[in-house]
Amino acid sequence: MKPDGTSSERALLFEAAPLLDTRVPARWHRRARWRPWTYLLFAAVLVGGVLVAPLVATAVASLTEEDGPANYRAVLADPEIRQALVNNVIWLLLAVLVCAAGLGLALLARNLPPRTRAVLTAALALPAVISPLTAGIAFRLIFDTNPGRGVVNAVLPGQVLFLGPGWIWLVLGSAFVWQWTGVAFLVFQAGLPQVPADLRRVARVLGVGPLRRLRLVEIPALFPTAALAFLIVLTAAARVFDIVLIGAPGAVQSELEVVGLTWWRRQDLGPGRSSALAFLQFAVAAAVALAVLWRLRGELPGRPGGSPPPPPPPSPSATRLAHRVLALAAAVLWAAPFGVLLLTSWRSSEAVATSGPWAGGYGPESYADAFADGTFAEALAGTAVRAVFVVVIVLVAAVLAAYGLTHARVPHHGGRATVVVLTALAVLPPQVIARPLGAVLGQWVGGVVALSVVYAALMLPLAVLVLRNAFATVRAPVVARPLAEGRSAVYEVVLESGPAVVAVAVLAFVLAWNDLVVGLFLSWPAANQVPLVLLQQARQFSTGAGTLAAEAVVASAVPMLLAVLTARVLVRGLTQGVRR
């Protein structure tokens, strides 16, 4: 043990490392050896039945059906599939860019006055809770190829076809960075104050410049925080589907085709090759997640006291002004897509199709069209019911599992192996499990219960990891008494880790509310879900963009309102217990 109470052994990321042992000595009988695992039973059944079993079925099908192991060789020999695999890797690399942008903005924000920091935080964070479908819609409106309609083409000479070949990567890559940079920013903003002040002070005394201090001191100290940010963004990158489907016109979609879209569209592959393609998608994402997170493992001694670290030395007034200007510029840049979406929603579809926003045509007509036949309103209600159901399932399963991995005496090596499995499953693309699940669920596949269970299982690995971090840092007196009395301390631990529980609930709701892929693969067109209604409307993008924008604004308002209401505890909950 180190002097501050942390373990000297290099630990796997997300491994619980409380500063004090929260358990009390007790006599354990033979029966108690398996009792801690009962807390993981619900999560194990859910994850095993919905994720692991279909994953294994897909792997087996890829090796036994049609050409057997040669399915992989046949898939990799297909030029279209090879391009899709390369594109998937590019999206995964974009996750690194997102984390770098989030870190840079977090470094900028720590020297800002509170009000400016709050404006920047709101502008960066809100895109993360909208659906990728909505992000694709907003950026397609901004970069419309018609110079009379597209916002960017209207102000640039030369009428650049941003949605044409070559430029489309810039457009949709920007949409992805716009949507997910806020997550990395929030996590790094919470992690930067936890960098040991002594390390900064020593580096400053030794004359280490700001850039070298950032590279040699602050970034290594932020590695555990970076792991959490990277895992969340990597999950989004591994499951990229919506943003390409809606953001790229049909003529250039092949340039950005990802494995998930290829798997969905290529009905000629057959079950064996289709399974091989789906398993390859998972293997690439899981390998990147495990390799990078293993590389980022490590720890630095935490602050021995509970007092906050000293603030950084004040910057010159000119530097402070420059930082404020940069922050406000970034806030305006991040708010612009929302502005375009909102502006378009207040114009009729006819006006949007024939002219730019400066030509008039404003009014609530598009909102009236959105609710005219009742389909969209029904989808809002149905999606809300499913999302609430998902939240309940995730919280029950994740709380019990996280408690079992921290305070219920699950063996160390068993808990370590569980963390590895959860990390890999956190980036599991739905395509991998869609075919086996569809075959098993049959007629129930589009029902509220079936879809909610699938959503909950996909969210559960990340939820357990987040709650495990938080539960591991619960104060010893909170759990000592109930454990000494021979009863569970779940209730006390949940109360102590309230922000993390709220954060997991919000994440689960947002996933179920925004997800298009699961509903598209398992229940299309039976399920009345908001993303599916948006996808239907998007098929008339040129003539119905006003109505589509109105539906996207209403659909985005629900998760955005939830994020605003829980903002005070949301970030604290995500980073509660991150290993330092």
C-alpha cells in the first residue's frame, strides 16, 4: 500500500480502489462464498441472454454456415466491405479527435469566469443528448448542396458541393465531433481539478513550460478520466449508423459506408457471411476499446486531503480576454446547428424547399403538419413509456451488480474478469445480436417489453462500470454498520452515490429515446418510435424538410430538458469515483 492508502499494483481501469477498506471483519461460512455472486445474477441473466448468447450464436454461424471459416476470407475479399471496415476505423479514430478537442476546451474553460464557463458548458453539452439522426439532419440542412437553401453555400463563393464526393467526410465528421465533444469536455472539466497540485508546482519550479507540463504531468494524471470519456465516445463511434444514413445523400453514401449499414443493406451475403461481417465489426471495436483502455491504465497518488486544489495562477488581462473571446466563439459555433434546425422548423416545407431562411415563409405550419395525423404524437408517448421501462431495468440490474463487485466480497480475480467483459460489451454494435434475437423473439420482437429489455442490456455494461466506480468510494462508516449486522448495505450505498445513480438513469433514458438502430433491425416498421418516424419523414427530405425539422426539434427537447434539470448532478455522477 502507498502512504495515501492506494494500492501499489497497477490496476485495470474501472477497477474499484477505495482509499479505505469499507468491509468489516466477519466470519464467513461455506454458503457465503457464492452469495456475493447473487447480486450479479439479474445483470448476468440480462447480459448473457441478450448480448453474450446472441454474440456467441453469431460467431458460431460465421464459422459453420455456408463456407465455414472461409466466410471471413470471402467477406474481406469484397472491396465494398473492405472500404466499410476502413471507414469504421476512421470513425474510431474520430473518437480520439473528440477526446482531444474536449481536453483542449476543458483547459480553456478552467481560466474562464463562471458565467462564460456556464455558457460554454451548456453549448457543448446539449448536443450529446440529442440523437445522431437529429445531428445528421441539422448538418445536412447547413451544408445543403443547393446554394439557394444551404446556409454555408449561401455565404461562400463558388457554390462548393459540401455534400458531394470528397467533402462529405468533412461534413459528417464535423457533425460527430460537434455531438460528442461535449461529453469529453465535461469529463475532463471534472478531472482537471483533481490533478495533484504538487506535481504542477514541482514542474513549475523546475521551469517546465506549459506545453511540456501538459504533456508530462497533466495528461498522464488524467489517464483514468480519459478512459471514461473515451469509452463513451468510442461506443458512439463503434455504433455509427444514423448519422451516415440521414446525413449523406444517396449518391455519396458509398464513400462513408460503415459495416453496420453494409450489413443492413447487403441481403445477398447469406447468413454465414453476414454473421462474419457482424462479428468483425464487434471484434474491431472491442480490440480498440481494450487495447486503448489497457494502455491508459495507471494511477497517480491522489490528494491526501479533502480540500480542493489551489487555483491556477491568474493569467494576464490580455490572455483572459483572449480566452473569453475563444470560449464565446466556440459557444456560438456549437449553438449554430441548433439555430439552423429551429429556424427551419418555423418555416413551411414549401418555403424550405424553394428558398433560404432569408426569404420568409415563417410560421407554425411545420409543427401543425408534424402532429396532423397523430402518428408523431403516438410515437412520443410510446417512446417515453419504453424509455422509462429501460431506466427501471437498468437501475435495478446495475445497482445490484455494482454493489456485488464492490462491497459484497466478490473475489478479486472474478471482479477483474467481469470488468474486462463489460468493457468489451460496452461497444457491442446491435447488428451483432440482431439476427439471433430476431429469430428467438419472433412475434414479440416489436413489443414494449422485448425492445426495452434489449435497450437495457445494451446500456448495462457501461452503467455497471460507472456505478462500480462510484460505489467503490463510498465512505467506510456508511457500509460498516449494515455489514456488521449481517445485512446488505445496498440502500446506504445508493443514497451515498446519488449523483452516479441519476447519471446512469439519464444515460439509459437518452439511449432508449434516441436509438434508431435497434428498432430498425428488430421491429421495423411495427414499433412506433420517434427515430423511426423521423427516418420515414427524412425520405422526403427535399420536400418535407420543414416538417422533419419540427419533429427533430420536439424530439430533441425531451432529452435536452432532462439534461438541464439534472445538470448539477449529471457530470458529478459520471466522474464520481474515477480512479485517481
